[in-house]
Amino acid sequence: MLASLVAASVRKLRPRFPQHRTLSTIQPGNGSPLSLEETSAEQRSWKDPGDRSVLLFPGQGSQFVGMGRGLLRYPNVGEMFEAAREILGYDLLSLCLNGPEEELSKTVHCQPAVFVTSLAAVEKLNHQNPKAIETCVAAAGFSVGEFAALVFSGAMTFAQALYAVKVRAEAMQRASDLVPSGMLSVAGKSQAQYKHACLLAKEHCRGLGVEEPVCAVATYLFPDGRVIAGHRQALDFLQQNARRLHFLRTKMLPVSGAFHTELMSGAVEPLKDVLRQLEVRRPEISVYSNVDGKRYMSEGHVRRQLTQQLTAPVKWEQTLHEMFERARGQRFPRVYEVGPGRQLGATLQRCNRKAFEGYAHVDPADDDEH
């Protein structure tokens, strides 16, 4: 089933991809022109990290109506959205450009939209600054952004990864529809105890008659910055008691469910099944997993971690520390956030100000239009 859905799109795109580490990874067996051995040799010859680059791919919640408008002039982008139309069964480009916002924000649409738009932004970066692509040594993606990072690294093809994102988004939407739930962004004081706050929220839910309530840290963003997810009653409790819990700010996120908690357990098997069908290769550059902040080491590792990611918290803060750990006095690589929004840049600034000095955003909309 997977092969038949993506084969036509892959055949149509195959003749037109450039030989660089962007959309050439759509084709099986046609990844970066650098082999693993060549990459290692090149890294050994490059002593200065300041001559390298790192790419960060955003996740759900970064979308906005109009994203993609600034990308259509670049090579391959039109073909990407045409392939997305065939694989998804609807006009993703029109949804990105024109909305309506309510439809674009739905999990089932948003995840493919952010995935495709982020990889299209890589084409913009490659056109404006090809050295940033040629010298890229590492990538990481936030939640669904991890699929884009893996495509960029040569670990997956564009078409197959997009189909996996489609299955993932549909499964997560179904899981979200089962129970009123959501995600709450929290910035706390140093004395805030997030796990204890979640325990209190679950006790509150039990008092309301909620059986097996869920409330847990779903994302580690930056020091004293968390996303807590779970039953809606639990999140309401946290907002109402923010002051005594030492929360400085709370904000509900524009998502439909409690992602990266056990409430997503129903989405695990559908994603696991489609990942078994994918052709997965070892990434040709370092790609870091949301699950533990460590680099992917093998094909099996990719499949396991992507499945576990659905119900495990996103350890983004830990990922940034792992990526940007440096000896004193050593320069940092240039950092590009490719795709909608600047949230990943904001978290990098809070986690590592020195690394943030080399940050730039590759905007998927023209500056005068967004």
C-alpha cells in the first residue's frame, strides 16, 4: 500500500533533483554526495566549528496561513507540493497559502504542512547560501520536525516520510478526539516543581470523577520552561492555581491533544506499522532524537525512537545542550531554523546565548508579507 501511494510521486520527481543534500534525499539511494567515510574525513580536516552549520526544524504549533508563499520561486518547491497533493489526497499548498486557519491548525493537516514547508525552506537556504547546506554537520527537529531532519540527513526519502507523517497525524488526531485534552506552556520560577504540580492536578481530576487522569511534562523547552499535557480539567487546574505553583506564565497551545503523553498510546501501532515499511538508512549527518537528546546510530534506532516519541516527553533542552556542548573558547556553528516560526530560536537563546549569536531564521514567507 505504501509503495503504491508514493511510487508515482517519486518517479515524477526523480529527474529533477539537484545533487546536494536537500531534496536529493527524496530518492532511495540518492542521498548526500558525501558518504559517511567522506564526511568523517572532511570533519577531521575542518578544525573550526565556526565554519560548520546546524539546521533546526520546527514542529506543530509554528504554522500560519501564508507560509510557503515566499518559497515557490525556488527550485523543487512546486514539485514537493505537487507530490504532497498526490500522497495526502488534498491541496496542501492551497491550505498553507489561504487557510482557513482552523483547517490548517488541525493536527491531521498541520503536521504535513509544517513538514513540507520546512523542507521547502531548505531549498530557499540552499539557493541563498549553498555553503550552509554543504557544511551542515547536524540537525534536529521538534516533534514532527524530526521527520524533516531525517529526510534532510538522507535517512528517509521525502515521499515515504511524508506518508509516515500523514499516518502519524491521522492517528494522533484520532487519539486526541477520544478525550478532551491539550497542552499548556509554562514558564516557572526557580522553585516551581512541575512533576508535583502534575500530581496535584491529577488528584483534582480524580475528585471530579475522571478515571486514570493524565497530566505530565510533555516538553522540556529551556530552564524553567516546560509544556505540560493531559486532560483538560488538569490543565485548567494548573492555570487556576498558577501563582501558588510558582508559575510565572501559562498559555494553552493551539493543538488538539495531549501529545507526548500516554494519551497518544493509540497512535503508536499505526506509526510503528508504517515505519516497518519505510526504507530507513543511517543518517549521513548527526541527527538528534527528541526522546533522549542523543544521536541516531542505526536504522533500527530511528524506527524505535520515532515510535517512542509519541508518548515520551520531548527533551528539547537536553538536545540543545548535547548539540552545542563545546570546550571553553571553541566557536559555535551557524544555526538555521528552517520553517515556520522562530520558537526554536527563542529556546536556543534561553539555553545557550553564545550559540544563539550565530542563529538565523529561514522564513517560509516573504518578509513584507508576514
